[in-house]
Amino acid sequence: MKLRLKGFKGIKAGPDLTLDGLDEIHIDFTGRQGLTAFAGQNGTGKSTVLENLHHYPQLVSRDGALWSHVQGRTAEKEFESEFMGSHYRSLIKMDADQGKQEGYLWIDGKSVVNGKITAYRERVYSIFGQPFTYFRSQFCPQKSKTTRDMQIENMTTGIFRGLLHEFLNLQRYAVWEDAAKQTANKLQEKINVLAGRLTILRAMIGKKTELELAYADAGGRAENLRDSKTILEQEIKEKRQVVDDLKEQVGKNKFALERKKDIQLQIDRFKEEADFSRDVATAELKTLGSTYTALKQDILACICILEERSKIENAVDILNELEQASSKMQIDIDERAKDMPEYQNRVHEIELIIAKLAAERKSLEREPIIIEAQRQLADLGFLLATAKQAHKAVQDDKSIPLTEEKIRAAENKMKSLDLRDPACQSSTCDFIVEALRAREKLPELKDNLVKLRKEIDDKKTEALKAIKSIEQEIILAKKSIDQLQAEIQLQQTAIDEKIKATNHDLRNAQQVVMGYGDMLAALQKNLMEIKAKVATKKILAAKISDVRLAESRKADLEKQLAEITDTGMVKKAAWESREIALKTMIQSERDRLDAIAINPFVEGALLTAQETEKKLEISKITLEKESEAVRDKLATIHADIRLIEAAVCEAEDAQRQRELLVKDVASWRYLQIACGKTGLPNLRIDGAAPRIVYNANRLLLQAYGALYSIRLETQNEEGREDLKVKIIMENGGEVYLDDISGGQRTWCVQALWLAMSLLNQEKSGKHFTYFCADENDGALDAANAENFTALYLPFMLDGRLDDLVFISHKAACRAMADNILVFEHGKNPEWA
């Protein structure tokens, strides 16, 4: 087993309720089989640990959900155990502020629940059983309001029988009872279905005569409908001839309409041609007009160029003078710029000198000798802290108190030899054997105590010497670092003076460079102004060729303008002639259209005739549907008569099936009653009480001898269910459990509790490997407490338990344990 608890109030509170204990503890029970005792004063968390040795999200003897026993929002409980061949690991995360918790469960390393606490609780219950039963079979907690019903002396008959129900694995009878009940109910449902079917079949059989009369009536109606249909078909034939004649006249009207349509299309084509010719002529005239306008604009442009002839010729004359002045000024600027790099190099040299001095000063700040000295000082500080921790570990060593406690336990056991009757020479009595064994071990324990004290004193002396030596080395290292830092400070002051003088030279050189640069900038500005004038004059000079071209192009453009004017006049006359011809053709076609005649009343007469024909067709369809309905009714009645004949056979078969099912239901109801609460489970529960008594008396006999035996009374004098514990004294007399002393009652109750746990191990189908008991020996004196603890050994053997964990404040009881876990406030529990 392994347990980790974080944020539990029972761990943090401490004996004085100061809440300054550890927030988290870890306990590993691996390899610690047998009896395990928890030692420590009250308030150190022993009961909190014991009541968490399970996977349920609750404590055994304390009310409320698990989150109500922790502090903070990150509390956790992690528990690992082995159960029936599988490894189980659970983790419960709790938020006490929000009142929430999450559950996680792994089986053999595979996650089966991932956070949802309801799913976690259901899975744990399905594996380990209900908590009510589990805690009563695997835990013997302190007495409290929560555990009152768990005590055998307070247990009601109903709780006792419910507990035995799960111990004896009687849930399977409930499953069998439910299966028998469901089967009987299913069969009863089939019987009810058959009864309903029989009722329906018998009702069908009674309608046979009525159906035969209806069949004869439907046959006469079918004959009448056939005669009416023949008369209606003759009327439809005559009306169709009238419709055909009218359709022929409508066809002639349609041909005339087509002729009118063709003539109208011809008129529309002539109109479209006239519109198209007009659009084409308009577009051509518009194009000629655009060309005319463009030529006029080109002529105006030529006139504008010729008006600027004098300005262009003047620009050509002064362009050469401006270009010569620009060249001379550029040469002067280039000559002066040659001296500029010399002044700039001087500034750069001074800047390099300053950077070198700054680097030299910075290197002094990171002197390797000082860094090494400081590192050595840090190492000495670490060694000093390590030495002080070693000294504290020696002071906190628990081996001397534990050895002294073992010596006191051995001396207490030896006292029983002084109380022994001199006539008693028994060598098998457990008390005598333990006392003799303690007397043999006592000298060895005392020698070990002397050696431990000397060894711890030597360790303390060595630790103090080491601390003093390291402190002296730290003082010397600090003095050396102070001397080195003073020398470096002097060197840094000298470098600062050199940097100050060099900065003065740098400022002078920078002022010279700035003055020379201002002069070059002024010359450069004058040069740019001259170049701008040259560019303007070049643009004017370039237009000299445009002047010559404008003179020759102006005459050509005026000739093209005259030609376009003549063309426009010719096209306008041609369009006016074509428009007159098209209007004449359109009027001719309109005269032909007016000459065509059409009868307007033929279509109305046709529609009337067609409506009459349609009504006759609808009447015919109605007769056909009515005839079809009558035929369907005849077929339906005929089919119903056949069904009634089949129903007679089906009713006879259903009656036979119903009789067989009634027999089966009776058998399943008998099985249901046998598996019910008043049947076999009740007999099993009544038979479990003698087994509990047998186990309890056997445990008492091995621990205390033949002083007492126990009997369970499950019925009172009136024959009603009851639960009373009777004690059979050594003289054969019987008394109730409440009538003996508190210490004697503690023996008997503990034996009954362990006996019920053995019953659970034997009958429930679940084999648990550990048991937990919390201070159950509190009402006993030292000698009887040892006998009480001795109950655990035969109990572990009978129950095939690997571990039994108990809490006791009696040193003699803890000395009987194979393992002792020591609890101390503010520390993680440690194995002694």
C-alpha cells in the first residue's frame, strides 16, 4: 500500500490546533507485512491516516464529504493497493472553498475514471462493495456519532440482516428473483395478448352472416352502374362530333391570323431598316464632325507654336553661357572637397582613443581575480550551510528516544515475572515467553543506547569544529576581496582623467569639420540654381524644330478640312432619298393587312362545346369510380369471409397456447417466491449467526482462554426478530452484553467484530488483504490490552490477511507489532 495526503485538517492541526503542521505527507507500506502499529501523541494525524487507507471518497468515523475535512483549493488524497490480483491507484482532488471534488481511478495502470466524482463513486462501490458494508468488515474505528450503528452492541436487527445480506453475497438471489419475476411477467403478457386475440377472433366469427347479406346487396348495385355507363358513353360520342366541326373553323381563323402576322412582320422589318439606315447615316456624319473638330484644333496648335518663335530662338542663344558657368563652379567644389577627409580622419582617431580608454576601464570592473575570490566566498557559504544542516540532523536524531522506549517496554514485560506465582513453571504462556525474551534483549538494548549516545556526541563535536573552521576562512576571503577592490578604484580614477582631456580635443576637431561642411553646402546650392536655369532653357531650345514643322503642317490640315466638308454634304443627301422609298413600301403592306377577314365567334362556341364534353367525361369517371368502389367492396367482403374462416382455426390454436403458458407462469412464480426475502436468503441469514459465534468464540479462546463465550439471540420470547448478545460465563451462567464491565465488553465486542469480518472474507466473494483498528484498547489495562492485541494474530491467520494496522497509546501493545510508524507534528511519519 501507498498513501499520500495533502491539505488534511487532521494532519495540519497538531496537538495545540495551531494548523502549522505539514501540508503534505507520504507513507509507503511496501514490504511492511504483518502487524503495523501507529505511535505518536494525540493530534499528530494517526486516525486521519488510518481512516484514509481505502479508495472511498469519505472518512470512516467522520460525517460529511471528504472535501469537508481538508483546507484550500488543491487538497489531494492518493492511495494505492492490491485487491484480488489487480493493482488499484486512486486520486481524489478537492476544493474546500468551492465544496467540490474530482475522482480518478487506474486499474493495472489503465485509466477507468477520469475526474467525474459520481462515476468514480459508482466504480469504487462496484469493485469493493457499499461503504456501509466495507467499513464494518475491514475497519474497527473510534466510537463516534457516525459509527454508532457500526458497533455490534448498537446494531439494529435490520442493519444486522442488511450487513449479512452483502457478507453472504445474497445479491445473486435478488438477481434470480428479478429474473424469475421478469420471465413470469413476460409470459403473463403473452397470455394477456392471447386472451385479447381470442376476444377479437370471436367477435370476427360472429359477423359472418352480416357479411354474406352485404355481399348480395353490392352485386345488385354493380349491375345498375353498368347500364348507366352505356347511356353516358353514347352522349359523349355525339358531343365529340360537334367539337371536331368547330375545331376546323378555328383552324381557318388561325391561318388568317398567321397571314396577318407575316404582313406585320414585313412592316416591322421595313421600319427596322429605316431606323438602322438613319442610325448609320447619323454615326457617319458624327464621325466626320469629330474629324472636323480635331483638324480645327490641330490648326490652332500650329498657330500657337508659331507665336512663340522669338522666345525659343532667344533660349538657344544664352544656353551655352549658362553651361560654361556651371562647369567652372563644379570644378571649384571638387577642389575644396579634397581636404574634407583629412579633418574627418582626425575626428575618427580621437574617437578610437576614447573607446580604447573606456574598454580598459570596463575590463577593470570584471577583474578575474575578484570574480574568482567571490566564487570561493560563495562556495564557503554553501559549505557552512551544509555543516549546520548536518549538525541539526544529529540533534534531531530519534534513535535514542526509540531505544529508550524499547528498554521501557522490555522492563514492563519483565515485571510480569515478579507477579508470577512461584509454583507456575509454564514455558508456553505467551506472557511468560514474552517476558523472558525481553529479559534476554534488555542488556543488548542498554549497550546500544550507550553506543548511540557516544556516537551522537562525537558527531556533534565534529560538526561544530567544521562550522568554526569554515567561518574563519570566510573572514579571510572577505578581507582579500576588499584590498583588490581598493587597488582597482585607483586605476579607474587615472583612466577617467585621460578620457576627460581627450574629449576636449575631439570637440575642437568636430567644430573644424562642421565649418568646412557649411561652406561646401553653400557652393552646392548656387550650382543647383544654375543647373535649374540650364534645364529650363534646354526645354525652350528643343522646340525650334516644332516651329519649322508647324509652318508646313498648317497648310496640309486646312486642305483636309475642306475635303471632309464636301463628303458630309453627299452622305446627307443619300440618306434622305432612301427614307422616302421605305415609307412608300410600309404603306403598301398596311393596305394588304386591312383586307384579311376573321370570324370572332367560333372560339366561344368551341369552348362551350368542350365544357359540355368535359362534364360528360367527369360523370363517366364518377360512374367508373363508383363501380370500382363497389367491386372493391365485393372483394373486401369476400376476403373478410375468408379471414373469418381462418380465424376459427387460429382461435383453437391460441386457446391451446394459453393453457401451456399458464402452467409455465405458475412454475416461474414459485421460483420467484423461493428467491425472495422470505425464502432461501432468509434461511442463509439465519444460518450465518452460528458461524459468527463460532469464529468469535475461537478468537476469544486463543487470546483469553476459556473465560467467556458468546451467543447471539436473534429471536425474542415472542418469536419476533431481535438481536441480543449474551455472554456465557465460565460457570455456565448467561448475562447480556450490557451487564458486564466495560473492559470485558470491549473483548467480546472486538471478537464479534473480527468474526463478522471473517464471515465477509469467507462468503462475500471478495478477499481483502488488510484490516484497520483505531484505539480499540482504550478501556483496558496494560495486561488485558496485550491479550486484546493478541486477538489480531489468529484473526490475520484465519482471514489470510497480509497486514493489520492498529493505533494504540500503550507501548506494550505497540511492542507486539512487526512494524511501528512514528507520527510527530510537523514531520512526515517515519518507520521506527
